[in-house]
Amino acid sequence: MDELSPKDRALELGRFEQRTLLETGRDLIESQDPEFILNNLLLISLGKLRVSTACIIVHRPGEDHYLIKKGKGLYSKLEGELLNYEPNINELEKGVYYYDELPKLFETLQLSKDAVMFHLRTSAHHIGFLCIEPTFRSETITAQEQDFLENLCLITSATLSNSIMFEELKKINRRLDRKIYDLDSLFELSKDFNQMQSIDDLSKTMKFALLGQLFINRFLFLFKEGKQVKVLVQSGLETQTPDNDPLVLFNLPRVMALDEIADFQSNDSSKNGLEAWISYLSEQKIHYILPVQSQGETLGVIGIGNKSTGQVLAGDELDFVLSLTNLVVLNIKRIQLLHEQLLNQQFQKELELARTIQEGLIPKKLPNIKGLDIVAENIPSEQIGGDYFDLFQLNDGSYLLSIADVTGKGVPAALLMANLQAMIHALALQDTTIETATGTINDFIYTNTPADIFITFFWTKIEANGKTLKFVNAGHDHPIVFRKSEADRTVKNSTQIQQFELSEGGLVLGALPTSTPYTSSYFTLEANDVVIFFTDGVTEALHHKTKKEYNLNRLKTIVAVHFNRTAKEIKEAIISDVNKFSNYTQHDDLTLIVMKKK
Amino acid sequence: MMKSFTITKRQEEHITILEINGELDAHTAFKLEQQFKNLIEIEAYHIIVNCSNLQYIASAGLGVFMAYIEDIRNLGGDIKLSDMTGDVYHVFDLLGFPSLYDIHKNESEALSSYKNQK
């Protein structure tokens, strides 16, 4: 091979360098791939300078460090590492830097004192450095080589800056795509959730969504109902949750990493419980706790671990978990409301049934009894108590009047009432006394109902002349006979009202078997006597504000005041007074019969 | 357009011979880089690069040789070059490579230089 003269050699080298720059320029125009641009810059530098170790570090604005973006030789293994070094960017004006000028940075990179850094920059931005370690070659880098590399760095920087920006944009785009995808999934899930009727289905879908969307296979979802917290669904946890009340986790104000929580509450009474939970959750590799709020109250808490791939969840992914859990919480509430409504509907139907039964049992029209003026009123309460009354004529021409209050409400009370009515009517046909019949009814009720079910019961046989009452009172509110006293008839305008209570009889029905027979008693009515029969719906009506009971005295007073009126007027006076007292709020059935002797 | 550049690998005892064909520049350099990485991985550190069909080499191509020579020598091996055409040798020479690399006229010379080392 021909030896070139030094002059020719320099000329040729110049041409070769020009060609390299031109080709690089062309390549840069064609490529937006930073990987390629950086690799090319490094390879050309290595080839041109005959060195084997070099790297490119890129500054990360806002974060105090450089990234080893690409390396050759020793640095090929350090790609991706971060250097903690924050440059004073405004002072970086030169194209080339030596050890003396940036000793810290050289040392951080473990470059020798002979190393050279070429500045990668555009007119507006500092990008980073091309770092050359010349230890492989014996001679120092010449001025010409340095010029060449400065030029190379200059033409590379603009494209590099663009392509880095392009990469950033691509990343942002990808994130955006992912966000849109997440939103789509949430939308689809929310449609699915809306179709679901059971909390079990919700939990299952939640489990699949977390696994499918984010590869989360470790989580624990707690839900609060009233003051009770329970584990609604979990995945991947191996042992039982601690005994401590998980309610402590519901006090967390926001999404928190497990180790953050430990510092969060230090002097609280719930500290021990919280610590127990944190240590349990960390044992189970749960890393984040996300409280889910609805209308200002935390209703659910989800604890989640890493992905099954081992990756930590990113902020966007935590957002997804939070949104998903939120959907689940809202849908649990929806389903619960639905169930309540259904139960309510069922309850309403039962009540209607009870009302129908009760209406069927109570006489719609009262028989006319010679010498007596009788009116009756039954006002069932919202929930249907067990009030019952009856009045009908017997075979011998006398009448049987009964009034009763069955314990309990709704359908069970109505059915028992129906039983009672059947027995009264059956026994009325028999040749038996009412005191014996009362014993028979008592034994029947006692045997056929639970111990806590009983009936207060009063009945009386009214002679056909409407004058004599034969009665048995089995624990019922005493009917009262009001009579203007003899003495007062002489004194004008003075009203002294005597009262007689019809109490003779025995125990309430159904409490004990009939060991001692029920007793009966007689009462003979005089003209203008007023008898009232009532249930505790009258005397125990509650005052709308003070919640005091209406009571017997008030009832007696109102009857005394209206003593001279007709039975109907007296009845209406009582009911209007009770309604005024309770402001029309009725807790129990109310039954009232007023009888006036003509 | 992708430039044409191919590598054929042969084995002569413990020595790996890479025949490189076509143009070695910024766009094709990665192929040779990959080849060197693979050889280091399988601990084949004794390498001859036969350049008889190398039509053109750009500085990025030269960089590939530089990037691995130190590693391979530290591991007890070498990258020897052989059969360069005049134009290619000219570039190597221009950039001062002959002082750094063991460059041989032909492959058998390169082979025997390895064998003599032993």
C-alpha cells in the first residue's frame, strides 16, 4: 500500500470527516429513533477517536439527575442508571468540558481526568453530554478530533432533542390511550354492574376486573353496613383477618401506602387496632389502602398488593382501582335499597292481607237492640294491631258483645283474631255459660299459640230487653258504666257522675291453662246509663310531643262532660279528643263501643 | 432503504471467523454489534473478521470494532482483521487503526497468528 504524505493524509482525513458529517446529517433527517441516533453518535465517536469506552448522559429537567442513556465498553452495562447530579444549566455554555470544569460530574461517572465531555445542546436546551474515556488510546485527543466531534454533536443535538420530545409525546399518547381504555372498561363495567341484582355477582366481577385489567391478584375489600364492617371479597390472602375492628381503616382520609399510614396516626385510641391491621396487611403483601367515599362517608376500603407480575401500581392504575371500587360501592347501595324496597313491598302486601282479614271479622252493621243505643268504631293502625269486637244476636234472642285485643301485629294477629271469632261463634251455639266458654277459649289459645301470645278479652251477654248484662272480663281494660248519681238529681245543674267498672272474670286468655274457672257477674242498666268498651288504643294513645299516654282519667272526664249526649256524639267526642291529643298519630288499633240505655 | 450487509460465521477450532459482506455504516452497524455481543456471551473471544467482501465502511462501522476490542482483549481474546480491500484498508489506515488492531493480509495468516500465540 502506498504511503501518503502527511499533507495528503490530512486532506483525505478531512474529506472523510466531511463525508461522515454529511452522512450523519442525512441519517438524522431520516430517523426519529433516539436509539439509533445515540448509537450512531457513539459508534462514530469510538471509530473516529479510536477509543472503546464512551457514553451519553441525558439531563432530566426537574429531577436532580442525569440518565445514562446509552453506553459502550464499560458503560454498556450501566445503561439506564441515574446519576445524582444537578448542573447549573445557565453556566453550561461551552461545547467541550474537561475534568477541571465539572469535577463532580466526572467523578460521579467515574471518568478519568483525561476524559472529555462534549456538550449536547440546542440553542434553547441543554440535553446532556457525550462522554469520551480515552484511556484505550495512548495519545491525547487532538484539536482536530475535538472539532470534528463538536460538529457531530452539534448536528446530532437538534434531531436528538426533537426525537426525545417525540418519545415523550409517544409516552404521553400511550398513557392517554391507556386512560381512554380504562374509561371504556369502567363504562362497560358500570353497565354490567347496573344489571346485577346480587352483591355476590358484584364481588365476582370486581375480582375479575382487577385481575384482568391490572393483574391484581391480591386484594381485600371491606364494606361498612351501619357500624359493622365485613370483608366482602378478597383474593390471594392466606390467613384470617385480625380480630381488631377494621373500622379503624375507615378513618383514613385518602389513598395511602401502607408505610405512610404508620406515621399518620400516632396518638389515637385506635392505634393498637390500626397497628394490628397494618402488620396483617403488610404480611399479606398489601401495599395500598384506598378509602372509598360516598356522600362524605367512607363506605368501603380496599387494600391492594402489587400486580401478579410483581410490578408496583402506578398512579393512574390506583385511580382505576378507586373508580372501580367506587362503582362497586354505589351498586351495593343500589342493591341494598332494592332489597329494602322489595321487603317493604312484601310487608305492605302482608299488611293488606291482615287488614282484609280484620275488616272481614268486624261487623259492618250492628243489630238494633231494644232499649239500647249502640255505636262502635274500629280504627286500625298502619301496621294492624289485634283489636277485635263483635255483636250479634243469639238463638234465645239475647245478644253477645265481645271486645278483644290480640298481642302482636299484622297477619299473625289477624289470624289469631279469626280463630277467636270462630270460637266465639261456635260456642255461642252451644248450651253453655259464658264463664265456662271463656275457660274453653283460654285452654284452646294456651295450647295452640306460643307462650308470648295472648288475648285480653271481655264479653257480655245482653238480655233481649237490653237491661241486664252478664259479663266475663279476661284481663281486658275494664269497660266503664257511667251513671248520674241519685243525690244529684235533686240539685239542679250539679252533675255528679258515678262510675262502675266491669272487672269480674279472670286472667288474660292464653297465658295459663284454666285451673280456676273464670267467673261472671251481672250488671243491670238504668235509664241514661252510658257504657264504654275500649281497647288500649284509646288510653295508651301517645301525646305527639310529650309522648305521655292519654290515660283513663282523661277518658272518664270526656265521657262525663258529654254524658247527656247521644252514644254517637259521645263516641265522636272521645275520638276527636284522642286525635287532638296524639295529633292523629296512631301507634295501635283503636276500638271504642259506646252504649247508652234509653 | 436498508443497505445490504450480511455476516457469515465459521468456526476453526476455538477461533470464530466472521465474514462480513456489503456496507458497514450507521444503519448496518447494529448487526455486527449484536454478533460481537453474542460471541462474548458464549465466551468465543477469539475472533477473525474476514473483510474480503466488505465494500464500504463508515465511521460508525469502525466504532463497532472499537466498542468491543477492549472488552474482548480483557477477556483474553482478540478481534483480528483480514482480507481488506484497498479502499477499506485506506479508511482503517486513515483513522489510525493499524496501530490498534492486528490486521492480516489473509485469513490463514490471522489463524496462524492465533495458533502461534498458544
